[in-house]
Amino acid sequence: MRILVSLFFLIFLLSFPAPSWAQGTDASSQITEQQLQRGDQIAEKAFEALKEGDFAKSENYWGELIELFPQNPAVWSNRGNVRLSQNKIQDAIADYNKAIAIAPKQPDPYLNRGIAYEVQQDWESAIADYDKVLELDPEDAMAYNNRGNAKAGKGNYEEAIRDYEKAASLEPDFAIARSNAALNHYQVGDEKQALDETRKLVRKYPNFPDVRAALTAMLWAQGKQGEAESNWVSVKESDSRYRDIEWLEKVRRWPPQMVEALDNFLQLNQ
């Protein structure tokens, strides 16, 4: 099954290419202007293939860049990203390992490797990588959010909430972190807080299907059928994946109580 690449999980190193590619390596003085221009051309093709959803072609282009610039951690990490998008988990991890070996103080490869470990449900390894990101950059909101995901995967929902709320405090417009916090508040029984926060998110982000679907489930559980159904209309029109409970549980990874609440709505609403 192809892994969904979305802003929930995966980031790409969009700064490529740049003159700092080989900074700190023995090869830095050997890179010519012609090589940089060639790299620009290949990178443009790699990102264009990515936009078109052709991950295999993008992977090939990143491979060409690795041949040109084998000591640039960004090209290894980005090929890891497109491999991850194709469910080539071990190959992706190998690329992230190479990027980390070249530049052990760069946080992005750790962040992306943590995502790969999450796909394997290797929560401890994922948490270790997110811890490393936060050691390198204590204000990395994405690392807090992703560490919350891994902790929730382990069933440590209270700890996950603290990470999600830290992510949201660092970036108040980080909507998915706030949504994750609300979902996990519901999981631990803080239903009022979960509902209040989800309502706030719907008001601020009315076209965000995750919070609309969450609000639908919460309202239905409270017996507010009309309001639940009116919120579901927006979800149906914008993102059909929320009809798929397996996707919700295994890919989006809502906590169990929220999955059950939406499943009840879907079953009874049919």
C-alpha cells in the first residue's frame, strides 16, 4: 500500500540546491559552477516529478544527484523521502542513515527517519530520533508533534498531549498539532476540552476535514445528530478518506476512542 505523503508527516528539503551543499567536506572545493547548474536542472525535474505524483521518476532524479554530489546530505535525505512515499521503508532508512553519517548535526534526516520508524510501528526508535531533533533544535514544532504521534502509538496519550500542546504553543497556527491534542483529550476522557478545542478549530479552519470529521464524531456521540450531519457534509465534499475506518486507524492514526466514535456515526448514518 502506498503511504500517503502529506503535511501531517513528511517534509522535503526545499532549499536544494544551494552553495552550502558540500560545506565542511573534502569535496567542497571540487564542485564547479557547471556541476551546480546541472544539479539545479536535475533538482527541478525531481521536484516536478514529485508534484505530478511520479515518485519513481523523482527517486531516479535524486539518484542522479547522489552520483553528482555524494557528500550532500540533502540529496540522500530527499531520496529517502520519495522512497518512503513508495513504501520502500528499509531503502528510505538507509538513505537517512547516509545523510546522518555525512551531517550528524542536521535535524531533518532524523525527523524523516523517525517518520519511517513510525510506519514500522517502531515507536521507541522514532521517539529517539525526535528526541535527537529536539536536542539539535529545541523549538522544532514538527518534532514535538511527531513525537506525540509516536507516544500515542505506544498508548501514552497523556504524554502525547503534552507534546502536541508544546508544538501548538511554538506555532499557534499548527492546526494538525492542535487537532491531535483534541483527539487525544477525547481518548483520555476529557470530552469537554476535546469538543471545545475542536469547535475552535472548525471556526478558524472551516475547510479542514480532520477537525470537521472529529467534530462530527464527538457531536454524534452526544446525540446531536443534526449538527453532526451538517458537519459531515463538508467532510464528504472535501476528503472521502474519512469514510475509510482502516485508513483512519492505520494511516491517519486517530486514537481508538475517536475511531470508534466516527465508526458509530458512519454505521448508523448509513
